[in-house]
Amino acid sequence: MAVNLRPPDPASLHPVAGIELGVAMAGVRKANRRDLLLMRLEPGSIAAGVFTQNRFCAAPVVLAKRHLAAGADMRALVVNTGNANAGTGEDGLARAAAVCDAVARSLGCAAQKVLPFSTGVIMEPLPAERIIAGLPAAVADLRADNWAAAAQAIMTTDTVPKAASRRARLSAGEVTVTGIAKGAGMIRPDMATMLGFVATDAKVSQRELEALVRQAANSSFNCITVDGDTSTNDAFVVVASGASGVVAHGEADLAALGRAITEVASQLAQAIVRDGEGATKFITVRIEGGRSVEECRRVAYAIAHSPLAKTAFFASDPNLGRILAAIGNAGIADLDTSRLQLYLDDVLVAANGGRHPDYREEMGAAVLARPEFTVRALLGRGAAAATVWTCDLSFDYVKINAEYRT
């Protein structure tokens, strides 16, 4: 069950001018479920993205990067669930290209203006013929107000669809930012999330959009982890249709637009952690007093990736030694442990190299019993800080992943 996460209210998801979405049941892996999403973009739309750093990246990732590098405007995104089309070699590339060709024929555009995305089981041939057969239904379903259905169509082991929306006031008028994401396992930032798509009707340049994507990813999807594994298919893409006619002029406008995109991305990223496979706790790991942000992130991830710490969180067991051991194992050779302070929410549990004299175990247990809490460490080395969001590791995580292909 997701931690304090409810399905989005469709009425709260603002349509984005120049963007239409259609979903269909293509039977990619299972019958009678929405597993195909088509996003049609108005001519002149541009896109920018960041992708997985996994060297076994999936065929659609390879193709999407090629199409973006070609520098043309984009006309469509196509997303299937149930099959990742990863670990499939040249055959996988050919099948992804066939899907792009079919989308291009359906919408009357060039294939290189289509960005493909897949998620699901790895090392199985993509049933491209089923996706292609499902495209007419997706085209027929294209609507501007279809964001909630789109969020549901890209789910795999997710239990709750993930979507968010904002409006931003620029100097020339108001613009809209709406996005969806999917992900519950194999979540670790080596760029972004499993799959995330955000759209705006603001008009920006390609260079400006690329900067906004990196900014948003670094403040959101690159700050989450469920299990420390990086998927072969991770992708975060922002599309700008420009259809509102509102141009982002100057630093103030770009900053306002960037805040809206980052807010949407952050809400989606945290929703992924709240819906982590088997998650029962949502945990903020805040590291302060480091010499650099990178150093603080390294410590945060040492805690967030520790199976021993995460299972203790699941059991509400204040086994502080597991947290301290993770910090000490973060690779900071000259860390002075006598200067470190460790908090669970507002409870000071460790200082001067050991347990704080006023700390009692029932105090820590009370914090860890909450569905949401913060692990906060002060390193006493500098002024840098970083925050990472994670979840606990439960029995159900093992069960979900053990039975993933059955």
C-alpha cells in the first residue's frame, strides 16, 4: 500500500495547450489492461530529456536519444508497458523503430519526430505487432484532458497512478505545466526516474529547455531511491509546445517556469518513493554540514541504500548502529565521527561518537513507527547539505520481485 498517496484527481490535472493523449489496450503482456500511451504534440513542439546511465540501456532509450540529437521538432511520444525491450540487441532496435514508423504514419509525420519509451520485463522480444495494432484505438482516444488515464496506462508494479499539475505566471501571461510518471522498483538516480513525462505550453528555446530538464531532474528524480538498482529504461522528458503563445523572456520568466517544472517533477518523484514496492514508510534523509553537496548525497545514499537500515525502518526498530555504520561506510576517509550528530525527526539520538546521554530507545521507536519521518545527520565539516527521499524494505518487496514474471 502506498504511503500517504492517493490517485490524482483528474480535475486537478490541467490540460496543456498543444498536447493530446490517447490510451489503449494493446495486450503487450496482459490482456484487458491499458498498456499503451500515445502523446500527440502540436507542430513546432520541442523536447529535451535525460536518460539512464545503465550501459545495458534499452532499445527505445537508444532510439529516443538519436531522435532528440537530430534536432528536429517532436510530434509524438509513444509508451508501452509490459515489455522493456532491453537486452534485445539489434532486433530490439528494429522493433522500436517499427513502432515509431507506425506512429509516424498514423500522425502524418517523420519517424524521427517520434520518441519511443518502454517499461516492463527485460530480455524479451517487444511484441511490436500488438503495439502497432493498438495504435488506432490510441489515436481515436486522443484528448487534451486525458492525463489521468495516461498516468494509469504507464503503470507496471505501481499501485497508484502518479500525476501533478501547476500553473506559472510569466511576464507575458500564464502557462501550464502537467506531468505523469511511473515507477515503484529499480529506482535509483543515475539520471532520473523509471519514466517521467512533463509538458508545458510555454515557448522556450531548445537550449533553455535542456537546462530546465537538468535542473528539474537534479532536484527531484535524482534525489530518490527505492532499492538502489538503476533501470535500463529510465527516462525523464519535458515537452514544450509553445501553444500558449507565452514566451519565457529573460531570467525571471525562466526561473518561474523552472520552479513550476521542478515542483511537478518533485511531486512525481516523491510519489514514486511513496509507492515503492512493498513500502510502508516514507523517509527523508537529510545530511547537513558537509564540504560539498556531492559528499552529503554520498552519505544520504549510504543510509538510503542500506538493506540493514531499511529493514530496521520497516520493523520500527531504532537500531542506530546500522545508520552510523552506513554513514561511516560512505567513503569519507577523514570524517571526524566525534563531531557527528544524528537525529530521528527532532530527537537527538547520537553525538560525540556515540549514543546521546538523554536518548532512550522508546523515543527512537516512537519516531520510526510513524509512516513518515526524517533521518538527519550533521557532519560538522562545512556548509553544504543534501536531501534524499527513500522508503523502507519490507517482506512485500521481496514477494513482489520474486513473483514479477509470474
